[in-house]
Amino acid sequence: MLIDSHCHLDRLDLNPYQNDFACFMAEVKNCQIEHLLCIAIDLEAYPAMLDLVADYPQISVSVGVHPNVSDGKEPSVEELITLGQSDKVIAIGETGLDYFRSSGDLAWQHQRFKNHIHAAKTLKKPLIIHTREAREDTLKLLATEGAAEVGGIIHCFTEDWAFAQQAIDLNFYISFSGIVTFNNAKAIHEVAKKVPAERFLIETDSPYLAPAPFRGRPNYPTYVRYVAERMANLRETSVEKIAAQSTENFYHLFNNKPVAEIDL
């Protein structure tokens, strides 16, 4: 069984599924995907996202505002805590820093990041971290704001092994997306080979970043197997073992169960 640790279900193109979310979820089951973590991007779309997934116990959600969102409601610590108290919410984010799509004085982005970290610590729920061209400041804020207390996920990992090591030391997991299937992603391939077995997850980030052979097309959680297959190839093991280890890691992070390292 597989887990997609990061997807945006409210943003999927459901045309291939007769615009029927239940039809899509039937295909998820057919693909042996046992759990999905649906990630929030803003607060405006959040109520509708919750309504979409409310009847599916195999879907958990996060609450937060993406670092690139500049025209929506700014989340206060108090509001994040209130929304995050729901049993459906297992994580805070996605949050972090992005210097690629945002420029100028980014003090607001830093403060938003801090607010999410403070809320996560209060709720004792892990963080979902987005970082792009902001590696030093991301690691610095995670360290100085005490994010290691709750840990979390560096999602859609695109950094190098040195960054991964520091993130792991701060109690974070490394999550690999469809990018790991790209032939030119050599630095990410090296991290995928080296990351400790008990510290990796797999995701789609759907509807974005479809893996090979669907690159450039809409992405779906049902494609998470392609990420697992590439991870298995890089780590010279089986898809079944990658699926089992990443699933074990997910439940350890979010349920605080003892982690069992699979013999990869």
C-alpha cells in the first residue's frame, strides 16, 4: 500500500473522472493508495477543501497559507491554532520561504513562517515546509524558532545532501515528488540514495509536477507509484519495500508510533 504525503485534491482536474470526486477516489483505492494528505494553500479555499474530503477517513488535511500567497487572508497564530484543532488536521502548512516567486522586502513572508511554527508547536502537530531558493533562511528559521519540537516534512525536496542532513538533524523528513523521476535531477537522485530509510516520504504534489512519463501534464495522486518506482531504482530495492518504508515513516511522523526500518 502507498501513501501520497502531499497533494492538493481540491485543485485536481476531475474531467477524466466524470467530474466526480467519488469516482476519482475509487481509482485511488484501485491503485492501492491507502492514505492521502491534502495540503492547504490559503484560507479562502479552505472550507471548500474540507467539505470535499470530509466523508473520507483515508484523507487527512493540513491548514496553512503558502508563502507565495500575497492577496489572501493573512493567518494569525490564533486562527491557525483554532483551525488546526480539528481531528481532520494532522499538519500545519504548507509554509516556508520562497525567494523564486516572491521578491523585495519579504519580512511578511518570514513573519508568516514564524506564525505557522508557533501554531504547530502549540498544537503539537508537524509542519509541512515549502522552500525555494531560500535554503539558508529556511534552515535558520526552523532552528531559531524551535521547529524541531514538532518536526515535519521538507516537501517536494529539491536541495542537496548537505541541506537534507541539516533538515534531518532538525527532526524533519525528506519527501520526494515526481521531480525525482526526471533524468536531469542528479542532485536529488543522490539525496534519494543517501537519505536514511526511516526519514523519507513520497508524494505527488498533484496537480503539479507530474512524474515521468506524464511530465508536463496534470498530475494525480494515482501517479505516486512512479515516484516509488524511481526511488526503488535509485536505492536498488523493490517498489514494495519503498512503499512499506514510506508508509511506516508517515504513520510514525503523524501518529508517533515506533518506526520499523524495512530491510531495504
